[in-house]
Amino acid sequence: MAELEESPASAPARPMSGSRLRVATLPLVARIPPRVRSRLAVGLLALAALLFPLLHANDADIDSAANALAFAALALGLNIVVGFAGLLDLGYAAFFAIGAYAYGAAASFQLQPEWSSFWEPFHWLDLVARLPGPAGGDVVHFQVSFWLMLPISAALAALFGVLFGAPTLRLKGDYLAIVTLGFGEIVPIVARNMPAVTNGAMGLNGVAAPQLFGYSFGISATPYYYVGVGLVALLIVTSLRLKESRIGRAWMAIREDEIAAAAMGVNRVRYKLLAFAIGAAFAGATGTFYVAKLQTATPEMFMFPVSVMVLVMIVFGGIGSVWGVVVGALLLQMLQSWFLEDLSQWLHGLGRLIDVAWLRHVELASSIELIFGVILVVMMLYRRQGLIPATRPMPALSLDQQAAQIQRGGFATLPVISPQPSPETGSLLAISGLTVSFGGLVALREVGLVVPRHGVVAVIGPNGSGKSTLFNAVTGLVTPDRGSVVMAGREIVGLPPHRVLECGIARTFQNLRLFPNLTVLENVMIGMHARLASGAAGALLRLPRTRREEEEARERALAILALFGNRLVPRAEHLASSLSYANRRRTEIARALASNPTLLLLDEPTAGMNPAETLELAEQIKSLNNSGLTIVLIEHKLDVVVSLADQVVVLDHGEKIAEGRPETVRNDEEVIRAYLGRSAAFA
Amino acid sequence: MTETGVLLQQVVNGLSLGAMYALLAIGFTLVYGILELINFAHFNVFMVASFIGMWALQLLGISGQSRVLTGLALAGSLGFAFVVTMAAAGVIGVVIERVSLRPLRGVPGTAGMITTIGVSYILFNVILLTVGAGSENYPNPLPVHRWQLGQVVVELKEVLIWAVSLILMAGLHIFVSRTRLGKAMRATAQDAEAARMMGVDVDRVVVTAFFLGSALAGAAALIFGLYYNYTSFIIGYTAGLRAFTAAVLGGIGSIPGAMVGGLLIGLIETLGGQLIAVRWTDVIIFSILVLVLVFVPAGLFGRAAPTKS
Amino acid sequence: MNATAPLLEFKGVDTHYGDLHVLKSVDYRIEAGEIVCLLGGNASGKSTTMKTIMGIVRPSRGEVFYEGRPLSGVSTAERVRRGIAPVLEARRLFPRMTVYENLEMGAYTRPRGPEFQQDLERVFALFPRVKERLQQLAGTLSGGEQQMVAIGRALMAHPKLLCMDEPSMGLSPAYVEQVFDIVQEINRQGTTIFMVEQNANMALQIAHRAYVLQTGQVVLSGPSSQLRQNEQIRQAYLGEMTVAPV
């Protein structure tokens, strides 16, 4: 079973994890280490789930519980899409329907094509049976096993997820929501309008019950309940393991800031599609489970209200929180099938007692959707993080840590930064004729620039002169109209941002684009995305290779943080949004370094820093350069420029107006004019 | 009737539906233009308003289609119904904004949209639980007048729909292009912070957008009732999605876009129903929604693609 | 109104964006009739200062006084009505409205009437080019023309205090000179000016006094003539004032 801890539980530098659980106030419980405690809690939960039908042998209640588990499984799937990747899907029930109809069609009497030799191999595999048809000839009866259909439905739904997602996932969040709503609407309509396959609005009937070792599940609720428990447990483990993997980090990076994620090497389209496909797969498998349990399927079972209900569950439990959405789903199902019924009965009794007619007939269960609406509004207004939030607030630094002497750290000996020291000289980056325009406005005009290997080039110029646009054009965030950018002999104009990073170019942003709701350590580990290799299989199975890679990545990230002395290390588990301006800049540089670049683009790295901090960072940049990294920086502070740069390029109005050694450029007539306007010199 | 005649007749029908969708689409566009929020509550503001219109007409003693009025009595009763419905819908819109959306102003992400889904659900279920699930026979005092124009028949109710829609849209156009508050609304849609720095009370602009959008939804709701002679708790969903598609097709944020988009969706609905099959109408319209968003995200009149960073 | 009070005064103002501490116990004092310049690098708190004056950002500590009265709780609209008008960073015109409509938006808090016409004439006198472009959409103007409209728009509020956020940004040198000439002219006509600038030398030539802001703190202030002689500023004239606290 997985740990209850959702955020990196094994981080070495987590000083105060124990105090986060309320139970810590109980002295006995507090003595158990948190890791053991969470395993214990999960174990108890699993035991309770397994014993429930034995302790409470009421078939109707077990049936309700099995339904609740189906919705918990749906909530887990939608949570991957909405909670992890931040894509609001309002048509999620469509994938549920696809999984349901897939099994419905493959294990019922709905489809009965005429028998031909084509079906022989399927017959031999026991997937179909040969039955005498009503019109004389033999017909095919599909009888695919439930257990085989579970993964097939998942794969089929995932396929639909990819087909639907590929063109639409580029859309901005709320547009995506409306498109998914449309898709969620189309699927039941298609189901209704294709009676040959689905029996239309009447619904499929006689869907076969699953069998296990020759024993048919029939209509008893208990076996379905155990299948539900197994399904939910599997999906919980899958969710938790994905969340803590490279894939989960990439999803959260996209959710937090798509642009920064792309610039850090995350292929946005691929990871969004993956989230969509995995979420759809969860729903597909659940659809098969659900339809096998009900042994019928009608279009009404998969309409908009179902999508909304699952959304309400994850909003209630906590968007992005694996345990939260399970609890949310179970609680709302219990509310619906037990609590409201009981309350209605109780009110009927009260009505009879005090002789009030409407109380005797009130049916609270019919107002469940009203309650859902109220839950959505109230949660959004007062508790957006849900019952069990996905991220917990980190404790502030202790007084000791706050009072600790600042250790500045340094880059002089950097085992972690190892840009393949190349004997080559000459240019690393060569830009020529680069022109960028927005609408009619030309932001860059025919800019050329050569960055020598191991050099430091400073780009200066007044605000609005096109400096950041230059960085954006090089890193693929804006597409230039014309021109060429050659990195290490390779043309990179036209490459998407994540490919540019893979070419060895990492950057920081003038306006700071950290992932605000992720920790400092997670931010840096996302920087490593392109350097790590593990995929979904590795994450799910916790292969030794993946675990080793994760462990090494974490250690390397901490080592990179340690380059800044004790400024970031004590804050490794803090959210990026809690950092000071200077520490945000440092974290962005650490994140960029984590990708092991050969070329580092720094956009005003010292903005917002005081002179002492500026000096410290300038020294650190210098030692980075000494260790072999090539650097281009945008900077306004002249002393930083003079002390770091071998070469200065001056932009004004999108044009390069001067270029040369710092001291030469400083006395250049045109530069002085650009900066100073009419009178060239002071006094 | 010849085949051309049938199609022309569907064009007439489509223009009537389109006028209704256009009025409804304006509400999406006004709010989106200012807050970049898709307001799902708008669907069911429309639905609730159709009931308010029904009650307003019933208050005048009109029920069903049996009691036909003419002349001043007809104009007066319809005028009363429109004013009451539009005012009430406008107030509902304002209350929704004040209570559930203003506290979330500036919260990034999808919180606002999720809230509007919740509000929409509440409105839907309040009507379902109080009025019931049946469909209501809509009071309609309009006499049945038909004019044969060549191959098509035009009814009095259609002329009324076109006239009301034209008047309301012209009024809206004058409001946003001539009045101080209307200009403030356009300025806020273009650059909210700059508008605020000019002294524009952005809260007031937002409330105005909600009021106007909801009031126009109210007019659309009454038109729906008079056109189809029924209403029910479920009408908001389909009509709302079609109107939203109209807003997207026209370019969300653009008022003329919403008008043109509405007419196009009305025509697509009736002609598509005629040429293909009514049961596929929703699939056609959603396909248009998806295709427009994917390939022409700015719509017909839109200025900015909705893929901002 | 207090006759001896400065037109605008910051007393110990702190501001926060979430956990980020931006302005740190800042004091400014701007007398009526002055041109005061605020110098500093990116992310030093200059734009936050402007937003605090306009009431877009609220101080977490300290108080801003205008004409001797505290501004806390006063809406942005009321601030404009009392005579504070902004020229926003990067101009920020309403691109799909005409130049005339943009000017109208500047006068949003003012009644239509003869005063509006007078203000309009004043803008036309300062910027004859603006008059030629009245019916053009603002988004189609050149950068320099947009800056003229932006200043004109602020003047339509008939301000006592004009707050300008980097008026030289993105303008060619010729336009920068023109803009600074006009700023001086506006000041001569009686409007107090508080101007954020990166272009230190130009700004110091027209300003009476200046403040230097660094990481949210005022590290230097004084008459322009004095600051122009300051060795540290002279050395750092290319941009950010990296001066040690005085």
C-alpha cells in the first residue's frame, strides 16, 4: 500500500514534518514516526474496507458502497486531469460511457452478426459463442470476459481521450472546459442515435455478469464490492505514484505555469495528452465495472449531471489531493444513499407526529443536485483547497534558522555543474538577422549576435528595447518573422521551447516564473525534467532504476540549492510563493542550472537585489562561467555588466546600436544618446 | 410546398431562433469581455426568467393560448411581461455576481467558472423542486396572423420576435457606444486596470454587464415561451449551450459577433434539422463549437485568440 | 485642507503582494508645484509606488496623505476626482477606442461642459498632433503618438498631481526630449509632477528633487542638482542606481 504522505515524504531536509498532523497532540500516537503512522492508517483503512461486508451483511448497503467505490474511481481519474494537470474537463462522463458501452457491447446479446469463418479464431479463444439465430442461420454471441474488458475499455477510453485531446488541448483553460462539455454531450447523443449498437434510449440489457474461476457474480453485491475495492486501491496507488514521479511534476508544472514548464523542457502537448489519456482510462475501466454491476447501460447514465457530480466530489474532497477526492466521493455517495434517506424517514416521522403534510412526504434525496450546487459554491467561496488539501502549509523557519549566519555558498568547486567541458572554441550561439514583430510593432529588427564558448555576453538597453523579446525568440517562446539562431552548429529557430532546452539552453525570466504552489525543491527538480528518463511504467512499478534516478535527482537538486549557501537549503520544502524576491531569483537560477545547460540566459538576475546581494550573485555567476558555462545576461546594473561581461551588446528600439568590450561601449556616442537623450554627459 | 420553399421556410424559422440565441449570447459575451469568465449560471438565469415571464403573463389573467388580445391590450400586456421579466432576470444576474462571484474576483484559474456551474445547478434545482419536472403550457396572448410571402409563411409572433430583438440590440449598441457607462464598459473590457485608474468604478461596470446580459436573457426567455408555447426546467441547458456556441462563433467578447453568431446558429439549427436530421442537431452544433475553437479561436469578429499565456 | 501640508506624502509605507514585501517603510514628500522624480531599477518598487498612490495597492502599514488628508479607504475614482491622474507605464491606451474616446475616458470623473472643452483645448495646444488623430483608433497610433494621447488623457482629469510611470519607455530619443519638454510645460502651467524614471540623467535635468529607490527602500534623496553631482549616481548612470545607503 502507498504512503499517506503525498508530497515527497522521504526528503532528507524536512525538519518538522511531525507537527503537521493534528494527531500529534495525542502523546501516544505522536511517538510513532510519521511514516509508520501513515502506513498504519492506510493499513487500518484497507482492513476496514475488506471487513465491511462481513461486519455489515446488508446487501443494499453493500450495493451502495460498491456504487460509491465506482464514483471514487471516477473521482480519482478526473483528479488526474483537473487536479494534477489543471485541465478542467466537464465532459468526463463521456469516457465513463465509452468504457461502459464497450463492455456492454462485448458481453451482451445486443450485437449478433451472422456467423462466418472469420469468427472461428475468436470462438477458439472463447471470446464469442456460436448460437442458432432467430432467422435460421447461426449468429455470433459476444462473451468477452469482464477481466479482459477492464484493460481493453481503459485502453479504448484512453484512445478516445487522445483523439479528442490532440486538437483541443492547446486551448486556454475555460475554452477547453466548454469543448469537453460539448464532447460529454455528444457521446450520449451518439449512444442514443445508434440503437443498433447501444439499443438507443432503451438501453442495453442482459449484460453478462463477471465470472471468476467459474463462479458467476450474479446479482449479489458483495463480489462487486470487492472488485470496487480492488479497483479503487489500484487507482489510488497509481495516482500517488504518478504524482510523486517525474510525470506528476511535469503535470503540476503545466498546471502552475505552462510557459515556464515548456521553457524547463516539459513537452506540454504530450503531458496534457497523457493526463487526458490516463484520466480517460480510469473512467473507461470504471465504466466497465459499473455496467457489469448494473447489467444494463442507458445514455442517461452518462450525461452532464454525472460529470458535474464527479467534479463536485473532487472539489469537495480537495482538487489534486488523492485521499481527498476518495473521501469526497465516498462522503457524497453516503450522503446520497444513506444519510438523506434516513433524514427523510425521520422527517416523515416528525411530520406524522406534528401532523404537517409536506413533512410526511418530503424526499430529501431528490434535492441532492441542489446540495451539489451549494457545495460547489460554498467550497469555492470558503474552502477552495477542499476537505483534505493537496498541499499543506509549510512551517516557518525556526528562530535558529532565521538567526543563522548567512553562508553565501559559491560555485568555485561545483561537482554538480558539469557542462561537458568542451575543447572547442569559437561560437556557441550565433544569432543573425533576427526580426520579431507583434502585430505591426517591430520588437526586434535584424539583430545579430555571436556568443563565444565559455564567454559572458551582456545585453543592455532601456526598458522596452527588445531585450526580453530576444530571449523569448531564442528559447522558442515567440516565433521570429525572420532570422536564424544557431546553437552549437544547429539551427533552432522554429523548435518548441522544450526542444530548445534539450539543446542545452536554459533561462530565467525577468518577471519571475516560478511554480508558485510547488516547493523550492520541486521547482528545481522540474528543471531536471529533460535530463531524467523514467516514464509511466517506471513510476507505477517503482522499478529500481526509477527509484535510483529519483533519489539521485533529489540529491542533485539539493546540491544545486546548496550552491547558494544556506539561503535556499532550509527552505527546500517551502512553497516558492513564500520566498523573498532575491530567493526567488536564486531559485530560478537553480532551476535553470538543474537542466545542466551549456548556455544560460539570465534575464535581469539581480533585479530587486540590494548591492550586497547583487555582488554576491555576480560572483556566483562569474564562478559558473569559470566552471565552463556560457552565459548571456540582460542587466541594467553597470557595475555587474562591467565586472562580468567580456562583451556587451546594446539594444535600442529593437535594433543593435553598439557592441564591444564594456569600456568601449560605455563611451559610445549612440549608447549614451539612447540612454541619456539630449545632453551626452553629466556636469 | 417545394423543396426550396421548405428551406426558405426554415430560414425564416432560423432567423427567429437566431434572434433569441443572439440575445442570450450577448450575456456570455458581455461578462466574458470584462471578466474572462464563462458564466454557466447564464443558462439557468434564462430558464428561471422564462418562468418569471410566464407568471407575469398569468398575473394579467392570460393562461394558455386561448385568450387572444389585440391592439393596446396586447401591446400593454406584452410590454409589461417584457419589462418585468427583463428586470427580474437582471436582478438575478446582479445578485449572482454580488454574492458568489465578486468575492472570487482576481482568484486565478477556474474557481469562478466552477462557482457559476454551482449557481446554475442551484437555479435549476430550485425550479425543479418547486415547480416540478413537467413542462408548462406557456400563456400566449398573440393572435395567430400569417402572411404568405412568396413561398414562405411569416407569423405575427416571428415579426414580434424580430422587432423586439432589433430594438434591444440597437439599444445596447447605443448604450455601449454613446453613454458614459457604456464607454466605461468597453474601456474596462480592453484594459481593466487602466480603466480603473481613470476613475472607472469597475464593480459598477461588472454589475452593469451582469444586469444587461441577464436582462437580455430575460427577453430571450420570454421569446422562447411565446415561440414554443411551453417552458420547463430543462430549457436552459440546450438553449444556453447553443447561445454560447453562437458567442464563440462570433468571437467571444464581441457584441456584434454575438448577434451574427446567434443568427448563424439559429439557421444552422433549422437548416441542419431539415437537411440532416433533428436528432443530430446538437452533434452538429457542438462540432461547430469544437471546430471553431480549434481552428478559428478568435471567431468571426474576435480580436484575440483565446490561448493567452 | 491644510495649507502647510505637502501635496502628497508617504509616511512609513509598507506594501506586500502575498508574501512578497515590496515597499519597506517608504517616506516621500511632494510639495505643490514640484517635479519630483523617482529613480530605481526594475523590481525596486517604483511601479508599486504608483499603484499605491492610485489606490490599486493598499499599504500594509503606514499612510499616504494627499492635501494633508489620509487616502486610506479612498477609492481610486475619488482619488482621480480629487486631482490625482496617472500616465501609465507602457501607455496603456484603450486600443479599440478612438483617440477622442480615450480622452473622454481621462475625463471620466469630470462633468461634461465648458471645463471639458477647456481641458480638451489645452491638450490640443500641447499636442497639435492629437487633434489631427481624434477619430483614429488608439491602437493604430505610433508609440510616440500614443504617449502624447496617454499624457493628454491624464490631463483631461484636470489633475493637481500628475503621476507618470516611465514616460520615456520605448520612445526614440527625439520623442523622449519632446515628452520631457512637455512635462516641464505642464508643470509651468501649475501641475505638480511625480515621475518614475529609469532615464536618470534626463529626469534629473528637469526634476527639482529626486528619490532613489532600491529593493523597496529609499536609499538617497535630495535636490536634482545635488544628486547629479553624486559620484555613485554618475558612475551608475547606465541604469540602476547601485548606491550604498547614505
